[in-house]
Amino acid sequence: MSTPDSHTLAPASLQDTLLSVLSKAGPGTLSAPEIAHAIAPEGDWHGLLMPIRRAAVELAMAGRLVIYRKGKPADPTDFRGVYRLGLPRHD
């Protein structure tokens, strides 16, 4: 992947990139640092952590991804601490 700058990646583009990284991960979940590192492996991926969180909340509220906390789906408007992201499961 290219190395986007966290300040130049548009929110919609970040959402698409986030979903792409998750789809490549398969049915599992990824942490925000894992996603950030996948997006910018040699760049300043630390700067992507808050934008990823904001994009994840928007996507979760739209039903396009799930935010997990302690292995269970979390309320996207009210979660703290360590979290993981995954695509919705259609079991």
C-alpha cells in the first residue's frame, strides 16, 4: 500500500481504506494500531490512530463494521480503552 500522510487522507478515503484492510483480514478483528500500520507501514502510522477511531465510529453507526471491546460488540457512541474492529458477521 502507499504511505498516506495522516493529515492528507480524507475521511471518506480513510473509511474505504479501513474497510479494505478489514476485508483482507478475513473474519477476524484488528486493533487500531494494526490497521494504522497496514495503511502506513513506514510512515507516521501513530498519527492515524485518532482518525481511524473517528472513521470506525461513523462506520459502526452505519452498520458497516463492528467495534469490539473485550470480545463483545461495543456501543460505538460510548466505548473506552482498547478496542478491535471487524466486519459485520452474517451468520
